[in-house]
Amino acid sequence: VQKTRAEADEYSVRLQVAESEAQAVRDELDQEIQKVRKQLQGRLAELEPLPEALRHAELQLQEAHEKERLQERRNTELGTSIADLRIK
């Protein structure tokens, strides 16, 4: 009985050591997870304004294309006017 009790006590101590090591590993993993989560949230915060900036840039590009088309049309009209005046 004493031998069995001693073995049980030994296994109990081993179990406690294993549990404390497992808890230490869990704590370390939790810290790493929190660190990565903070990094990802920071990166996400950096990326949040980009969709709006992209929409703004697309609108500016559309406006620039429209202005270009208007200037080309005006250039063509003025070229035609100059040609007509030369003929006259």
C-alpha cells in the first residue's frame, strides 16, 4: 500500500509539473496571439481609409478624362474654325 501510495504521490507531482508547464505554454501562446492580434489590428487601421481614397482617385480620374475629351473637342472645333478662316 505504501509503495502504491508513493507511486501515486510521484505521479501526482509529475502531473502538477506537467500542468504547470502546459499552463506556461498556454500563457506564452496567449501572449503571442495578443501580439499578432494587435499587429493585425494596427495594419487594418492603416488600410481602412484606402477604399475611400481609391474612390476619390477614381472620381478624379473620371473628371480628368472628361476634361481631356472636352479639350480635344474644343481643339477640333478651333482647328476647323482656323481652317475655315484660312480658306476665307
